[in-house]
Amino acid sequence: METVTQVIPRNDFHLELEFSTGEARVFDARPYLDKGAFRQLHDLARFKQAYVAFDTVCWPGNLDIAPETLYDRSVPRTE
């Protein structure tokens, strides 16, 4: 299973991700911002507090997204 090794939150509510496979991908978090606890992430300052822990992306307040979701629903990053 791929795990997240680095995250960079962007101003457009996307996450730039690096995975244990060495792949660089981009995840669009916008579809999640209207669901349950993720509504808290509508605040860009809070969204940008994303960090890597337990092999995935987390935010303060015990929010996280499973690494397999991040991988499966992201696209390769183009430079």
C-alpha cells in the first residue's frame, strides 16, 4: 500500500502529495469540504495546517483522509 511521505496544501484546496513509491500526485479536496467534519476545512488557514502522520494526511482536530483514498483519487503532478 502506498503511504504519504510529504504534503503541501495549496491555496486552491488541493494537496500536493508525495508517496512512498516516489510518485508526486495532486489531490482535489474540494468535494470533501461539504461533508461532515471536513466542513472545518473550508477555512483556508485551517486547511493549510495539513501535515503527515501515521502514513497519511492529517489536520488538527483528529481529521485525516485514508492514504488509499488520497492515492486513488489523485492525479499525477505535472510540473
